[in-house]
Amino acid sequence: MLEIRKTTLGYALFLQNTCLLSDTVGKPMLKLGTAKGSFSSSHGSYRIEESDLLWYPLPQPILHTVDTRLITLVYEGYGTLRIALHAENTVQFSFSLETDKPINRFQIAFALDETEPIYGCGEQYSFVDLRTLAIPIWVQEQGLGRGPNLVKLCCDIAAGAGGSRYSTYFSMPAFVTKSRVLAATSYSYARFDFRQKGVGILQFWQIPQTLSLTRTSSLAESVGALSQGLGRQRRLPSWVGEGMSLGVQGGREAVMAKLAAFDTHAPGSITSLWIQDWVGKRVTSFGSQLLWNWQYHKEAYPAFPQFIRDMNKRGIRVLGYINPYLAMDCPMYQEASRHGYCVKNQEGEDYAVRITTFDVAIIDLTNSEARTWIKSIIKEHMIGIGLSGWMADFAEFLPTDCILSDASDPEITHNLYPVLWAQVNREAIEEAGKREECFFFSRSGYSGSASIMDMSWAGDQMVNWDRDDGLASVVPAAISLGLCGIPYWHSDMGGYTTLGWVKRSRDLAIRWAELAVFSPFMRSHEGNKPERNVQYYEDEALIKIIGFLVRLHNALHPYLITLEAEYQKTGLPFIRVMNLAYPEVKPMRTQFLYGPDVLVAPVLKRGATKVKVYIPDDSFTSAYDNKAFVKGWHTVPAPLGKPVFFMKKGSLVSRQLEAFLEKEACSTDPR
């Protein structure tokens, strides 16, 4: 039941006796205004500024229509706000503009419980609880360094490419608490401001199409409701969750040598090869990059289709790489340009975007013919030669001053572009009839991605332990995106970005692999400068450690299948914030639940041999010695190569893992 109640200074809107918003003198619920916005970008990292902001003085609204299911508030001279009860606990807000004023700013304030943690707004690398923060809603490169550190400073000075703690590849105008779900239908830049106690102030650079607010009774219910509203990811081909995908490059002979090392010291571990340079390699000042021309490189990978068939006979899939850009010095760009398939600049020429040391054009995915063309490339040159999957990279670079085929505003289409890119990949797989065989994984996304995107990955972390851009940043990334309805997620094992003094150590490689065990896909990456990083195939001892971790990952696969079924039914993610199941626990970024029955405390600090873990009031036992723990904080040993995790006593997964670990212990017993 919707209800408007008069107050001494205005009025308040209630749903089932819960206050959703209030309008009082000096604190209006709704604001309409105008402003100028400027967007400057460097290598996909954006600086967004606002000037000449003017809020129009709105009159007190007239209650034009009032009943228990529909409330209409008329702001004379400006427009109408309709508040409709769409389900028992879901209210939808929509605003129709009826003014000649140049309104391009919309702000609305919702009541929040000031004690509740706030989650979401997409993939967050630095935060789990968003209370006290103002979150920009904008898809962009996460940037190099991200947090306040020396790497960010150097990257800002050199190229303006340092990120911030708020920058993310996967943004979303939606959040959840234990009592509310809010999701907006809008693609403009926005800011969700939770800095004031008891209120969330949402500002959009357009009139949003709708705002949906659902009242719930638990965080789990909220997550399920958001996932239901936005759509759920499909169940992936069964082979995806087993074994490890070994990231390799360097040409056919190099790939075979790296695979042979695993065949010798950890046979059966590798179920797929991810060969990102299948299209050929170019070396830039940034490191080892690719020829962005989407067909196999005949010199580096001669007879590549036959190579794929040979790998398939051995039970090994082959994965590739693609993005929605075309290097302007490659043949495929010439074809796209000739047909007018690229995004244009203000002069009507193909918009050239600088990627490190070379220029690329962006495929105009608002052009139906361009979409058909790039799908044909995927179907012929990727699926057609036998690839079982690929990284569908990028999609964050759409310039806000470009000209698009459908004449849409690029400031609005910018956030939509990753959804269009995911649609292209999804449709190519469907049209090729390979739904049960192929999949793709993306780093960028927005509202609408969940029902289209097969899997997300966390993007380009530094190969270090950094809280905001290294190993420690991927745990909040997994937690936050899972709470937004994206459970099929993983990260580059070992990280990606090597810059200056930052390079991957052996310990980091192992600790990252330990964390990857508890994700639906284990995939390594050589990094942008492979020669400077420790690699997983380098030595016998390291390979054997990884072999054990892959076997542990496989032992968890039956459990993952049950989590997949649970997600389809309830929307609950695989990697979960602790207080999803234990509301009394504060939000944590250093440990998580993997489903309901496994608690994981990854090592996230350099040189650590112990971890501090909080055990909730439940029956958890340590994995390796079956030791029971009482509720509270505990410091436990964390030997290298043995991930720290706990199992709920009596659960099916605990019995399965106990049997696995006992078998492993017997196989390594020298007697």
C-alpha cells in the first residue's frame, strides 16, 4: 500500500509503513536543473567536470492522483512524477517533463536506514560498503594505480592514465541494502551520493526513464530481487568450470613448450589454452600487445585450425581474444572503413583513438550493418576455425564527442556501448548454433549486461599486492559484482600490468592462484611484459603447486554446480559478502563465503605466513586438520600453496573435500 503522509514541514511517501522519501522545506525530494558537463579522457580514463549548475526552484507539488497503488505529483510548469505500485513491495517512479527549460539534471533523494551497509553500483575494487561515499556511475578503464600510490602518480604525470578508487570497467545505477533495492533505467553519467546519514541522493545527467525501488526483509532477498529485475546469466558449458586455462603466447612452438611443462609435472591440469596473440603480436612501450586484426596470424600460428583440432583431440580447448576496435594499420580496418562501419569524429572522419603507441577505430555498434559485419567476423574467423571461447575485451573508450550512426547522444550511448558489445558476442554464438560449446568473458558492463554476458573478469590489475589495484582489490571486486547479480566472474591469475619497478613475484603468483581456486574459472595471464614476470610454467616446483590447486578447484566443481542451480533459483552469487548469511558481521573485504558452506580467507599481503579470519557463529572447521573453531577472530597458519579455507561441518562439500584432501595426503606420503 502506498501512502502520502503530511508532516509539519511537508510530506513523506510510505510503502507498507516504510518511509521511502520525504519532501520538506529546505530539503526537497526532487530537483530539476541545468548544467554543462565536460569529459576528457586519456587511454580510457576519464576526468568529468560540471559547471554552471543551476537548480530551478520547483513549486510544491500538487497531489493530482492519490490512491493505494498510484500517486501522481504535478510540479506546475515542469512536469509530473508518477509513483506506481507495480508489485506488493515494488514502486516505480517515472517523470514526464513538461517545460521549455533546458533541463539536463535530475536529482532525487531516497530515505535509507543510516545503519545499513550499502552495496553495488557495479564492480568496486576499493570498497565493499558504500556508506559515506559518492559513487560515479560511468564505464571507463579502471586506470593504472587507481588509489593514492606512486604508480598512479607516475601514470598521471606521464599520460593522465592513473585511475581513482571509484573508476571501474563495470558500472551500474543500482544498489542494495538489507531492506531496499534501487535500480535506475538510465545511461547518462550519474552520481549516487551516500555521504549524508539516512539518505541517498541520486543525480543523473538526464531524466531517467524509470527508478524502481523494492522493499525487502534481508540482504539475500534484495540481491535476488535485483538479479530478477536485471536478468540472470546463463549456465555456461560444463567444461568451463573444470581444470585451468593456461594463458600463453609467443607463437605455436612457444605455446607447445609451455604446455609440455604442465604435461610433464602436472598432467591433466590444463583444459584450455588461452592464446591472446592468436592474431599476432606487436611490441610497444607498454609491452607485448596485439595486432587488432581479427583473424589468425599465419606466421605465428601456421595451420591454426588444425592446431585447434589437435588440441581438442587431447581434451584441450583453445580460446582467443577480440575487442570492438580495429588497428588503423591493419587490413580489417580498411574493410570496415570502406563500408562506413566506424565511429566518426566531428569532421565525419573515422575517429582515431590512441592505444599506447598506435591508433584504432571503434566499430559503430549503433549501426546494424556494422553489427552484422563484426558478428560475421566472429562466426567465420573465430567460431569457424574451432575456438571454444574468447576474451571480449575493452568497450569503455567510446568518445563523448563522436558521431554515431543512429544519431544518438554519445554521452548517453557511452555506458550502453559495453551492453551492445556483449550482445554482438552473444548473438554470434547463438547464430552459429554453439550455445552449449562456446562462451566469452568481458571486463566492461552496465545494467542489462547480466542476461547477455557469459562471464566477467576483473580486468587489468597490477602484478602486486596493492589494496586498490593489485591482488587485494579483486576480492571486493568479486563481492560487489556478485551482489549486483553477476556471479560468473574471475580474475587474471597473477595480475596483468607490469610497470617500472612492479613485477610479478613467485609468491604473488601462487597466492593469486590460491584465490582463483574459489572462482568458476581459473585462467592465468602472462602479463603485458611476460619476460619480467614469474610465469606459471617456469619451474617444476611451481607447476606442481599449481597442479594441486587445480585439483582442489576440480574437487569443488560438484559444489559449484549446486551453486549454479541456486543462483538460477534465488539470484545469490557464488562469492558472497560474509553478512549475506551472517547479518551481525560487518562488511569485510579480506574474506568471503564461497556459497553457504565454504569460508575463504585469502592471503593478500606480501610475505604473510598467517591470516586473521573471523569465524561466525556456526560450525566451521579448518580444511586440512578438521579443527573446529568458536565464534570470533582467529589467527591461522597460511603456508604457501595451501589456501586458507573452512568448511561447514556436516555439509556435503565438506565430506567431498575431506575425501579429496585425504587422497592428496596419501599420494604425497613418501612411505
